[in-house]
Amino acid sequence: MCRKFLDMKTMNRKISIESLENRLAFDGSWQNVFLPNDVDGSQEVSPLDVLQIINELNIGGPRDLSGPRPPDEPYCDVNGDLRLDPTDVLAVVDSINRTRVGMFGQAALDSARDLNRNGTVLSQSVRLAGKTVPWAFVDYVDPLSLAKMRTQANDSGDFGISLDLVQGVYDLQITVMDDLGRKLPMVSPVRVGNVVHEWNAAVLNVIRDWRGVTDDPVPGTRFTSEPPRVGRNIAMIQGAMFDAINAIDRTYESFLYQGTANRVGIDPRIAASSAAYYVATHLYPSFSSVWDSTLAECLASVPDAGQLHSSMEFGQEVAMAVIAARANDGSDAKVDYVPGDQPGDWNRTLPAFLAPLLPQWPQVIPFAMSSPNQFLSPPPPALDTEAYAIAVDQVMKLGSRSNSTRTADQTDIANFWADGGGTFTPPGHWNRIGADTSLASNQNLIESARTLALLNIALADAGISCWDTKYAYGLWRPIDAIRKADTDGNAMTLQDASWLPLLVTPPFPAYTSGHSTFSGASAEILTAIFGASYSFTSQKDVPTNTAQLPYDPSKRILRSFGGFYQAAEEASWSRVYGGIHFLFDGTEGLEAGYSIGALVHSTMLRPKTS
């Protein structure tokens, strides 16, 4: 019996499919159900398909097509009416001659469920909404069953995909195909988690979008999220969520809130969301619409059991305690930093000659460290030493924008870990790694809250420690070390007055590397929780306005790691490949980060012994 062509007016009809070759080998239909205009089964539509039908008409004339199609016969029933006649020829000709727009496609979590558009949902019943060319077939793979599925866009190009998933991180593989067989592969990321993951993803989007304004060096100069402040702020948000959840059963030592909750009248999911909402609103008041939609999405995921009011009030109580504890921590202090005027002293650099970033940060009160200088790194190599000359020569060759000795992979590493302005910054990169690991490991509510709280406490103290070291030594960046090598008193260094780095030089001293310190602290925390051999894949960050669109698989920048220490070491090297750090900036930064991570894990949020 002939299989009818999908009705063009049927929207989002889902059919299970196998590979095209396998289905065609056993299909007795006179119509190619995968690509109706593909008469010869070549998986594309061309004038050869027109000739095939004309030949069949010349041989046997117009006729009804009854019974199964012999394996060696073409798919002559283009329009699905169980008959071969000139209308089948016209259907293929019309398809070939039709004016074409370029193939395009996008799909994202349905905004009715992903209210804040952060790519994370709380329901395991997942729906994506997409757009492509009208009537295109949309093929995708169910990531759990691995079944190959198909739906079809309507006359406006709209389509939907519904899946039942469990907690985890998914890259949904989608291919759209028009009636000529033109294909476009896409990848749509989907994260299914709990309220802790939901708020973490929302905060990362805000970090990407946040902008500040200063009059230095010129009025109206805009700047993006500052990595040390990002670490502090996320520590407050994730720490408040942890305290709100932990206060119910007191499984662990608290973060900053010392009270307890009435376990009967408090829902931990609502309380944690409330705590995050009030802390986030305090830290980023201009993003109230994001916080409102995130809270609404979280509340909608919790069945109404009469606990909304009490849980919201308790979460607010926790938030106020966290805000009060950090109200006078020095993060908003004003410090006038005056750079030195000797060779080796940091000064403003090309291209924008921006003001020094967060010179007050060495005075910020730490979360776990006893003082900002608890892990002060030893002094960098003196300018007249061989060790310094070797480091300068290395970054000069590896980190140059042009004529470098970098390999293609080393360039990829530099760009992958760049995490510059408009991204979620280095602390955000490790938050994404930590949150994805938590999701993939199926951590429950309290464990995921503890993981992300510990991670961000370590990141916050890493920023304080690193900035203390930076401004204690005030070492110049490679761009000045190389351009002004004739002033360093070292006969082993070579001057290149026009040298430029691959990446843009950040506006603060070189020693030690912030990314290395953040990475070392993160690797120590995540290794302590998930083990030394946990393998994972991470993706280069993209701006928020494209974060919800499918990624062209050929343009995604992914890197895989056999453990968190491996990733941290690569992140450290990336700054040498990028031309913005000396190698000793990274090695000492990593060591400080490892020490900070170990301190945080051994002293903060520990299991209660009684």
C-alpha cells in the first residue's frame, strides 16, 4: 500500500524515522516519504528527477500506481495521489524553479516555559519552538531513547519539538531540510535542572549584559563586568540559596545566615528562589525584569501547598542577612592608584588606555581567607634576570598577533579561554563548568546549592587574593615589557616597538594571572567534589543575544578535558598564547588558586557532625 505524503496543513506531526537509506531499502511506497520531489532516491532534487518522470510517462503513459513499488522503480508519485501523470512533473519543476531564500533555522526552549530565556528549564517535559523555511522537514534525535524523529514546519516556517527529559545537559541535534533536499544542521542546547541551576544560568546572562560607565579616560567610557566583582556577587547569590535550603535540615555548616527555618511551613525551592531574588535585585537592580521572570519560572515549577508566603518571607530574611554581612566589605571603596614611573611598573596600555580595574580590591574582606594577603605570591623575577628574559622571549614569540610561533591549537586555546568583555568572564566560565557538572552528576537540591556556593566562595577569594598580589607588585604587561625592552637593563631581552598581543590587554597589572588564580581555585573545589578523573566538555562563551539560537556545529568552539586540573592548566597557558601574561604569572596564580580552593573546601559549608 502506498504511503501518503505528509499533509502540508498538518503542523508538527511527529514520526519516528530510521536512517534514510534503511527506510528506502524496505519502503514499498511510490512516493519518497522523506523527500517527495526526490524521484531517483539520491537525497537531492535536480533536473534528473524531472527526466526520470518524463521517461516513465513516455514508456507507459499516465497510469494509476497500485501495489508496492518494485525496488528498481523510481518514486513517481510526487504529489501523493497514487497516480503517475504530468502533474508529478510539474510538481518537481515548480520546486526547482521556485525563488529560494537561503536555508536558515533556529530553535530555542519555548518562552512559555523558559521565561527568562536562559536556556535552563525546571520541567522535564521540554518543548522547543523553532523557525525555518516554510514546509521544511525537521529531523532530530531524542537524546534519551536515541530515536530519530521528524516534524514539519508550517507555511510560516514555524515548528515545535516536544521531549521528555531528565535532569542533565543536552545538545539537541537538529537538521532542517527543504523540498530540494537542502539541509542545515543545528545544535540547540537544553539544560534541565533545579532552581539552583536556574538562578545560576540567569545570573550568567546578566553578567554578560551588565555595563558600567566612567569618565576615565574620557566621559562616557563604558566597561563590562569585572571578574573579581563577579566572583563576589555570585558567591552572595549562591551562598544565600544554600543557606535558605540548608537552614531547614542543617545538614551543613551555614554560609552567612545563622538562623533556622520551620521545616513544616517552608518549601526549600521557594525559599532559595526568594533568597536569590532579593540578593540579585540588590546587586543588579537594573535587571529587575530578569529577576522577576526567573522567580516566576521557579514558583510555577512548585505545586501550591500553601507555603508560598512563608517560604518567600524566609528567603527574604536569609537574603537580608547575606546583604548585611557584606554591606561594608570594602568592595565599593574609592582608591586612587598612582602607577610607578620605573621600568617594570604597570601603566595604562593600548588600545584604550583604560583606568586600573578595581584598585580597591586588595582591601575587600575575604569570605574564607584570614586576610587578602594570606596567599600573597612571592615577587616575580627581577627584570635583570635570565628567568625574566626567558619569559619575555616566550610570550613575545607565542603571544604575538602576527608572525607568532603558536600552533593552530594554541590559538584556539587562547580564544576559547579569552572570556573577555561581554561574556560571562572567567568566574562565569567556571560557573558554567560547575553547574553543568552538577547537572550531569544528578545532584539534588542541597548538593547542587553547596557545590555552587563553595565554587563561588573560592572564586571570590581568588579574586581578592590575586588583586592583592597584582597591586602589591604592579608588574607591567608583556606589551610594555616587549615594546620598552630597551629600558629594562637586561641584555637578554629584545625590543619590538610595534609588537601587539593576540588578545586585548586587560587594564590591571600582570602578576599574577587572574584567570589562572580563578581556575586553580575552581579546579581544586570541583576535584574535591567530583573526583580527579571527571571528564567533561566545555564551550567557548557567546553573547547573550545568540545564546538561545542553535549553533552551527562547524562554528562551535568546544574543548574536552580529562579533569579539572587539566582545564585549569590550559586556561593558565591560554594567557601566554594570548600575549597578555608571562608564564610565571600563570604558574604562581595557579598555586595560589589551588591553596584557596583547598582552604575553602576544608573550612566552609562542612557537614554537621551532630
